[in-house]
Amino acid sequence: HLLASLPNILGDVSPIELGYTFCRDPLPAGVEIPAEPFHVDLLDSATVSAAVAAFVPNIVIHTAAQSSPARASKDPETSSLTNSPECLLDALDALPERPFLVYISTDQVFGGDAAPYAPSDPPCPVNDYGNSKLAFERLLETKWGHHFAVLRSSNMCGPPSPYTGITKFLQWLEPRLSASDPNQVELFTDEIRSFISV
């Protein structure tokens, strides 16, 4: 987990303060992470502003997302507000110094018909999820100068999240393959993706 790893990665570089945000539940009782929790709902700009003003970050790693393409298609407005939270940039812009922002985007900003892609290739999303992630990339380009980095991840696999138990693609797929005839599991037939183990 990123929160557990950062103090070890940074070592004795300098004293740092870590904060993390949660929308549904904070870390479970008994989990000791040297980080201050803040409740944030990206659909509620007041919670975003309050957390940013209370913590005053120098670096923000923005990992929150509505990451299901199916859910994004069913509710594109909520997906857009979650994946392209302009209220986050507004809150950060109100700070005395602009923090560096690392944004976790997606390979779905590309259309898939000209892979492999270079970072400079023109995006062409084919779904609402890709559109919403690209919208925030564009906001960063126009509003955030050179104080950001975009990481376009692909399909993440690995164990469930250690503290929240949130699952990834493989946890979704395995029971479907185990419980039925694998030939009955409907997946895309025109998609080639890379996997990242996290």
C-alpha cells in the first residue's frame, strides 16, 4: 500500500507529513499508518476544500477514480465529476504555493487501434471512462503549468487492496471462470491490454 511504503522509500531524506483521503471508510482500527486521514467526496467541493486547507500539501498523488468503464457509461456525469475534479484544482490553487500533482490516468484515453502508444500520441478515447480521465489531463495542461505528472496505467492486477479489500480485475474474473463454463464468460474479443501488477 502506498501509505505504508512511502516512509520506507523516503527513509531519512527529511521529515515528512503524510495525509490520505477516503470517501467511504477510513483505514480499519488497529492499522497504524503515519498519515493523517481526511474525509473527501469529490462530488462535494466543500470536503475537498476543507481537506486541502487543513493539510496544505506540497505533493498530491491523485488516485481516486470511478474506474469501471461500465459504471462510467451508465452515469457519465458522476464519472466525469469524480475523474475530472476541477474542485480539487480550485482548492489546491487557493494555497500559498501550488503543489506538485501526480495524476493516475488510464490507457483508455487511447482508441486502441494504433498500439503501442507513446505519451505524445494524440488521445482518442472510445468510452466515457477514457473521456473523463482525459478531461482532467487537459485541465492540468491548461491550469497547472509544469507542476504535474500524468501516469497512464493499464489493467491493474494483484491482490485486493490491503486495508479496504477493494478488488481488481482478476478478483472479478476468477469467480466467474470458476463458477461456470469459461466459454460462457463474456469479455471483449477486440481488445489487447497490458497488465500491471500492484
